[in-house]
Amino acid sequence: MRLMFVYWAFEDQGSGLVIQGYCEAAKALGHEVAVYGRADPKIPLNYSLDVEAADALVFIFEWTTQLMAGDPLDLVRLVSKVPRRRRVILDGDGNYNDLVTIDGDYNHRDPDDRARWIGICDSLSDKICQPTLHPRRRNVRPFLFYSYNQRWERPPADPAKEFSMIYVGHSKFRWRPIHRVLRAIEPVRSELGRLGLLGYGWAALPPWAAPMGLEDAYYSSPAYLNGLGVEIFDPVPFETVIDWMSRATFNPVVTRPTFAEMRLVTPRFFETPAADTFPVFALDPEHVAEIYGADAAELTLREDSGEMFIDMQRRPRRYEKLVRGIRRHLATHHSQIVRLQELIEIIQS
């Protein structure tokens, strides 16, 4: 089967690494995954404009339902070539829902915005999927599109790391969970090494924030970060994310408040355990156990996690054992091979 993903790709954010993995998984199973569009050397994916050769379309809608660098006829070309029963929508941000507002985060600005999103999805397909095991609408299928690839795994190297902590990701609606991690670090800051944040919005608003009315979404406190000695770095290409995470003893796994409320998973949920680092889950313990297995709950962030951060530096072998268990669980239950087989079943249903 030839699957065509329709996706607004970015060089330094989003799901590029996951989509690359699906291309590899498809080859292993005798299928093919292509991304609709023209080749972009900065975003190395398997591009194609040959819609007629596609057996199915998978629309990956995250922050928008629009098509990147397309003209108004692109959507018409796509849906005219592939029948409705062979189209699937991955609603990555949980926007195919009623209004959800948590701690300043939201899935829609207003009811009109929600109605437009749902209307577009309903016009394209009856197969709406979300990356959660707990969808809120009866016509939404649970499908953890964001998944694990064993080829990402980095073996344990020198436990003496360049950084104590790194977080790779933008500040969009993530200041609260990152601040929670940093508060746990405060009492033991003098016993830890370098701390780093990579991404848009930590040092200053990204250029698109004000025009799009997203100043609050990208809020952070540069003064607080500077006082704690946190270093800010530019975003990095998605192909280097795991190597960057591997430069630190631990990496927090955080998510937006609305994503936590809907129990959505994101690419970082599965990329972090593959890095040569220790994941620290700033998530609900039940959600952690549900995705990573019961033993992973030991790595859940608590108010007194500062001692755990120090222990990770002193006794790395203990935490390496936990990570090996998490990797085995993910490879068994959440691999991209498993997910691609599920996706094909959804398409054929």
C-alpha cells in the first residue's frame, strides 16, 4: 500500500522525525509512505506530488488545517483522486473537540474557530483519529500516531555529561510545566551543572507571536531563567534532536496543559527515552504508567525531585536499567511498525 501524508512540515519543530520513521517502517513492511509536496533539502522527507499513485491519504493536522506552499486547488486535487473511505485525519492537537481551556492554554479561541476546524475535518473524512487512548468524542478513534523507533536509540556513553539538564522544545504553552521542573532544581542548583533550553520563545517572543496574537502562549521569564543560570539556545533541526538530548544527564518530558487534560501524546514522549539521557516525566503518574509501563512512574517529577537529579549523576547505572525497561516496553507496545499496521487497518476498515 502507498500512503501519502499531508502535512505542514518544519525544519526545527513538529513531527519530521516521526514521519521519517514511518517511511522506514513502511519499507520494512513492504509499503510506502510519501509526504505530499515538493522536495525541500532543509526538511529531508520522502516527498511526492503523485496523488494518483496513493492508495490512501493521511491528513496530519496539528496547528492548522491548511496546506503548506499550496494553492487553493491542492485540496481539490487530493480529495478528487482518493475516495473518502481511504482518507484518515490525525487530529494531533485535540482540536476536534469541544472547547478546552486549562491554565491559560486552549484548543480554540472561540466557538467559531472550533466549528471551522470540525467542519473541515468532517468534509474530508469519517475516520478522525487523535493521539490519545481517551478520546472525548464517540466518533474519534484512539490512535497514538506519535510512536517509538528503536533505530533512534543511543547507547549509554560517558555518564559525565556536558549538561545536567536539557529541554528541546518551544515555550508555547509550556512555561508552567518547565517552571515546575526548574523549581524542583532550585534547592540543588549548586550541585548540578549546566542547564539548557533549546527552542523559540524562551529568551524572547518569536517574530510570529504578536501578529498571530500568541504573546501569552509564548510567555516565559528570561529574568528567572538567567537568575537560575539557564542557557538558551536556538532551535535545532529535527534530525539532531536526539543527539542534543543525549548531551544531558536528564531531559524533562513536559506537555501543554490542554494536552495533559486530554492525555495526548507528542513526538517528544517517544524521542526522549531513545536518547542517551534519563527522562523525567512532568506528567500525571497514571498517564506515565499507561504509556511507559509501571516502573516508569519512578521517574515522575515530584516537588522533592532535586535529590533524584543528583542521584542520576552519582548512580547512573541504576537509572540506565529503568530506561532499558522503558525502551523494551515502548518497542513492544508503541513501535512505529505496530502503529503503521494499525493505521493500515484503520484505512481498510
